[in-house]
Amino acid sequence: MQWETVIGLEVHVQLATRSKIFSGASTAFGAEPNTQACAVDLGLPGVLPVLNEQAVAMAVQFGLAVHADIAEVSVFDRKNYFYPDLPKGYQTSQMYHPIVGPGEVEITLEDASTKRIRIHHAHLEEDAGKSLHEDFHGMTGIDLNRAGTPLLEIVSEPDMRSAKEAAAYLKAIHSIVTYLGISDGNMAEGSMRCDVNVSVRPKGQEAFGTRAEIKNVNSFRFVERAIAFEVERQIELIEDGGSVVQETRLFDPDRDETRSMRTKEEANDYRYFPCPDLLPVVLDQAYLDHLRGQLPELPADKRERFQNELGLSAYDANVISASRDMAEFFEAVHSECGDAKQAANWVQGELSGALNRESLSIANSPISARQLGELISRVLDDTINGKAAKEVFQALWNGQGESADEVIDAKGLKQVTDTGAIEAMIDQVIADSPAQVAQYRDSEPEKRGKMIGYFVGQVMKASRGTANPQQVNGLLKEKLDALL
Ligand code: ADP
Ligand code: MG
């Protein structure tokens, strides 16, 4: 039997407001427990929430970025449940009238093909606090700093058909929210996490299978691994004559498996009802137009422009546009050197490699876009060869010089293109290598091409790497063949 995987994601994005969604308490990460929770976040009697306008603006910007319908009127509902990290006894969320309606996101797969994933809706809600299980001698501590932090929950349609597509979707959402600057997108700190809904069905069957929901997965890699495990589990279960039950599961990265947490509660268990403390949110056209006018160029637009106007391959355009910082760095390098392909190669190759090795983000790159652009210009105008360029890169990276030109001068890396000078070095090498010359002369003509490498190496060494390699090659061949 052939099986098909069906996946839908609920992504929680922490919005980058400075204060909470209904109070003035700070949202900064990492403070001492319970130093950033005020009476509103605790839901003490008699307090009233006040909606943070910034959170609304951010939700709307996301909606506009995914071509969604924005609700003229949206309403906050109370989702009632008991949990120690929720002292109010309810979470303020949006159940029936979310702020962002249906939209869509384009994802790009590894082979650079694209697919559209529909978004069902996105709604605003508040985060809960956090239970702390260590340090309390078998009891549980509660940290309410996170209570009331604004979240945007983005719910997809079940449009994904593989773990790779789910990861690509999550990456696309990550790009959009970080481009917009509405979230720092830091998954390790929990600024973005998702619930993964997975089911399987026999290939060709129209009806969906029963799904399991894997809660709070917080990395791209874990999303893929959790889905891989879950798909195996469900197929095996069904093939053994059992059936999947709708339930909530947890992914355990250490054991690479998902485990049952609780069977799925029905929506009406929560007794949703409109929050009587908050007015409906009413947005007019002028406000939406104002926010639309502030949208930056988005990843999909950049990707297209990089391909169509700058001539980058689909692959390069996709990798570079995925991060706004990288895209902007690339554009600055390109505007300095004027060669998009070279700029893309250096940013994705030498620069990304060096950044990865030292765990640095491109925003903290020790070498600036301007320095890199100038370095590339010196390769393009033949001032230095490719080997010297790597040396200049390393020197600039280490702060040994302000500009490529300065390093080239200081290290004497200027490429030797003077034919006379190169010929003199070649003559010397030939004179110093009688054995190799004899070998060259005595070998089959078709093998000589390969043997020339030895002489090129010697000449490059004699020039301390600065000779123009194409010239060396051409001249060497002439001189050696003249000896035949
Ligand atoms: P709930 O609110 O109870 O979690 P929803 O119907 O709103 O349920 O769906 C939540 C998520 O589950 C959505 O992202 C949706 O795409 C996904 N989903 C729904 N049915 C399936 C299914 N059969 N297989 C996989 N994902 C599904
Ligand atoms: Mg859900």
C-alpha cells in the first residue's frame, strides 16, 4: 500500500513589542522570574486590559504580507482552562473573528521548485507563564514573566505533503516575520514554535486520515524529525490493523520519537466567549493603507528581482533572499562591485563559511559589505588573482587593514601580468627542472597537458602566488613545446 502524508501547521510567533499585549509590563527575555508580570498579567480582581496597538499593527502587516483578507472587525475571546501557569483561569485569544483571514505563502523546495500553501487564518493571543520543575524539591515553580506576551498564531490549511515541505513552510514564515521586523524569530528562545498536525491516507484517497498533533516543536530540524517518526508510527499502526486516535503528542529530540500527552480536547471544552473587558477591534481602510505603505520589500519579491533583474539562479536567489540581513548585505556588495554572480558567490561561499566557523551572524560580520565589494572589484579588474583574493579576505576578516587596496599593497599581492616578468620566471623554472623537462618531452602528447601542472605550480610559487595563472599556463605551454 502506498501512503500519502498530510501536514498542517499552527505556528506561534512572539511579536516584538516592547510591552505586553494587554499591559505595560516589559517583554524582554531573560529577566529574573516574576519581575516582569504586573497585576493585569496575573489577572488580579478589578484590573482591566488595554490592547497594545503595536501588536495589532504587526498582525495586520503579517496579513498584508501573505495577501490575506484583514478583518474590519475582530474580537477577543476568553479560552477557559485551568493550568498553574495561567492564574487568570483563561487565555485571551481570538476564536470566532480572528484579525487575519485566509491568505497564502509561497514555499521554495530544495530543487528550487515552488508551491503555494494556504493560510486558514492568523489570530492574536497572549502567551501563558512557564512552569519551572527544577530547583524546587519536587514542587513546581511558576515564572509569569512570559504571561501576556503577544503571540500571533498562524494556522495553515493541511496543504503540506512531506516533512521537507513543512520545514520549507516554517522557513518561509520565519523569513516573512523577520523581514517585517515583527518578531526576532529566535526559535531557541521560543520566539517561534509550532504545533505540527500529521495524518496519513492511502494514496489516491480523498478523505483525510485522523491526525495527531505534536505540540511545541521549536526547530526546523525537529519539525522534520518529528514528522518522520510520526508518519512511520501511524502507517505501522494502521497496517497492523489499528487506527490513529486524535491526540496531542510531544516530540522528544533525545529519543527521536513522539509520545502521547493527552487525547484531544474538543473546542467547546474551553467555553470560549467574547471577552467583556475588551472592545472589538475595528480597522478602517486608511489605517490598512497606512500599514501597507510601510511594508518592506518581502522575501518572495526580492527572490524574483534577484532572478529577473540580477540574473541569479533560482537556487542562489532563494538562499540569499531567505534572510533579510543576508539579502541586504548581498545588495550592498553588489552595488560596490557591480557583479551580482560574484557577489552571490562570495557571500554564500567564503563569507558564509567564515561566519559559520565562528558562529557569527551576518549582521556581526567582521568584514563589511563595502570591503568585500571592493575586494571583488580587484579580482574583476585583474589587480589580484583568485588565490590572492582569499588571502586579502582573510586579512580583512582579521582586521589587518582597512581596505582591500591597503592589504594588496602591504602584502605585495598585486597580480603580475607583465609578460616579460612571467617569462623570466618560467625560464628560471625550466632551467632548474631538467628531469621534469625531459619527462615532459618523452611522454605521450595527450599526457603533457596534465604534466604542465607541475611547472605552473613552480612558477606560481616563484611569484609568491601573484602571477596571472592563465598567462602562466599559456606561456609555459609555448615554451615547453618549443623544446620538443
Ligand atoms: P484545532 O483548532 O482543533 O487544533 P483545526 O481544525 O483548526 O483544529 O486544525 C488545526 C491544524 O490542523 C490546521 O493547521 C490544519 O491544517 C491541520 N489539520 C486539520 N486536519 C488535518 C489532517 N487530517 N491532517 C493533518 N493536518 C490537519
Ligand atoms: Mg490546535
